Amino acid sequence: MANEQALETLSQLLGERLSRSKPDLDQHGRSETHFPPMPPEAVAYPENTAQVAEIMRICAQARCPVIGWGAGTSLEGHGLALRGGVVVDFRDLNKVLSIRSADMDVTVQPGVTREALNEELRATGLMFPVDPGANASIGGMAMTRASGTTAVRYGTMRDNVMGMQVVLADGRVIETGSRARKSSAGYDLTALMVGSEGTLGLVTELTLRLHGIPEATSAGICSFPSMGAAVDTVIETIQMGIPMARIEFVDAASARAFNDYSGSSMNEAPHLMVEFHGSPDGVAEDAVRFGDIVADHGGSEFQWSAREEERRALWAMRHNGYYAILAARKGARALVTDICVPISKLAQAVEETQADIEASGIPGPILGHVGDGNFHAILLVDPEQPADLETAKALSHRMAERAIALGGTCTGEHGVGMGKLAYMRAEHGDGWDVMGAVKRALDPDNILNPGKLVPGN
């Protein structure tokens, strides 16, 4: 009843910007991966920060759950209305507010997608480099502390968000951080909010660090006789200090799926996809040095190019990897999971994971951002066979336990949501209780994205 009272008040505030239509509820109740549908009771489409603050005040009074929504591309059920309530969709807060080229920073609203932002920046000679693959919203990327293919050189969202405007659970609006490049002024509230998955507040503005578009870029691909040889090449490349902008790994099963989906002609073997940024002479020299390391580890000739259309084709194929792999098993759904380990443990983690998947009887191609020690398994399940999903969950469970045992993390970039809650105690110990205490201090009635990330939520 309290939720209904809140929804009636919100309807008076927002008018047509509050939707209770079944298509809207269904759209905002779906996940990109294996979680069952969990539609909210309503979807709000605010136009500005003041509306977001008023939504929070109304919902706080009724103790009605509130869940933030960006592009809906998260993979651990972050945006699902586990306990009903209102989804706040930031599609209309999608403006680039201020570009400051001299300071190499920009302020945006959370609904701006990374591709739209870089299109807006193109004439400035600057770029926002974080690239998780999907055309995610900047707000969603910040809330999940996203990274992706370029993190090996440019860092994750943690490294590229300078400040935020956040609406708290009681409707207060706070500003975190500043445009200064460093500060010693108190707790780092920006870092607290980045990766909080909407459990501490709703972000309504973000100030981001920008980087110069490189003078020259080269990219290439090579194959290897084994996964171990490919991973050892990555480790040696990092130890040699070769400045990679991207270094991606795909296994033989992924290569096969790419061929079928994109019409490519990759060997059905493990591959590395690499990109270098710098001066024309610098990227050519880096490519040659990398090619020498590849040869030392028995890899094929490193085929690289500085032509933009060839580079775009390479990375389009990689970014479409999820859909290519999903198409490899007709009618399948995917349980998509990721882990991250210290680079010295990467070969062990990859090889043990591959052996575990092969013994399971279900397909599970592996690919990922191996320059960071981060890789993904896309575990394909037949929705008509419940045992498949249980097998996939068991595989994911062992991956997470393996990563933690090796000194890593149960999730390198997908986040916790509700899918990785079971591993937080093992990874953080009493630190997880501290996270819960922070949550209770800022959201005592537990209305912000309940059931996600923290204990007792």
C-alpha cells in the first residue's frame, strides 16, 4: 500500500514521465544474462536533478525501493527490481554539459552513452577511453566501476571519474570530488560512489578525465598453439614495458564462433588481439617488438595494420563476441561471468578454467582483457534443460573460488549485483560488514537497489 501511495504522488509529479505500462515494465525487468524477469511497479523518466531528488524524497517517505537504470547492459542483475518499487531511467538526462579542452575534462549527465560522448568530443582532439564493449551509459559505467578493452593503458572508471553529483536516499543532493587533479580534503566520496551499484545514491552528473586522441594507432592479431603460450606472451609483453592500449585474448571456441558470425577466417586456435597508441614510429616499433615476443612463444606471424578500417573491423569483431558466441548454440541463453587474478597467476587460472569447462559437458568459450589478468567465460545453457543452468552456476562458482584463492577477485568488471553476493565474505572478510555499515548510514531504510552488493541488504 505504501508503494501505491508513493506511485500516486509520483504520477502527480511526473505525469506521463511515470509509466506503468506492461511493455515498459517488462523492458526494465529483463537482464542481459540468465536471471529471470523481475519487472518493477513503475518506471520514472526524470528530466533533471530536481526531479530525481523529489522522486527520492517521495519514495523515502513511503520506504518504496528505487533502482537506477542506464542502458540495461549490466550482467549480474544490477537493475532488476528484486523487491518491486520504481526504476529511475536516465535516458533523458543525456547531455554533455561542458567540455573543457584546456583542462582535459568534461561534465556529462548519466544517460550519455560512451559512443555519443566520444562523437561529441571528436572535434576537440580528446577522447574518453573506457570501453566495456557495450554502448553503455556513463552513469551505469560509473556505478559498476566498468573497465574493458582499454583499461590496460587508460585505467577503469575508478581512474577516470573526477567528481559526481549524487542524490542520496533522503533526497539530498551532494557534490563529490572536484576538477582538481588531486586533493587531500577528507574522505574520497567519489571513489565510494564509483562501483556502489546504485545502493548509496543516484548519480545525476559526472565529471570525467579525458585523454588525447593518439597521433597514430596500430592493431593486429596472432594465433598460438596453446592457451598457455598466448598467456605467457601477454606476461612477457607487460614485463618488457611495451605500452599496449589493448591486449585481448580469445580461445579456439571463440575464434570458431567469430568465423561463423562475422565471416572471418581466424585459425581455430587461441588468439591475441593487440592495439598500440603513440607516434607513427613508436607504434611501428612496438608492433615489431611484440611480434618478436610472439615468435619466441611459438605464435603465428603478427599481422598488424595502422589502417583505420582494418582496426575498426578487428575491434567490431571482438565487441560482438558475446553475440557471436551466443549464436554458436541455437536457442541458448548465457551465464556470463568474469574473474580477475594477478598477472603471474593468469595462465594457471585460464588453463584450470578451460579444463573445468571441458569436463562439464556444456560449451563455455573464454575471452577477455588478459593485460589486466581479467577474463570472461560465456557459459551456454539450453533453457529447456534445467541441469545446464545448474552446471553453469557450478562452473561460475568454481571460477570465483579459484580467483579468490589465487589472490584475485570474483569479478574484475561485471560487478556484484545479486549474482556474486555469495563470494563477498570470502573475498573481503569483515570488510564486507564495513560496506554494510556504510550502506545503513546513508540508506537506513534500504530503499536504494535493495538486495544487491552488501550484506543484509
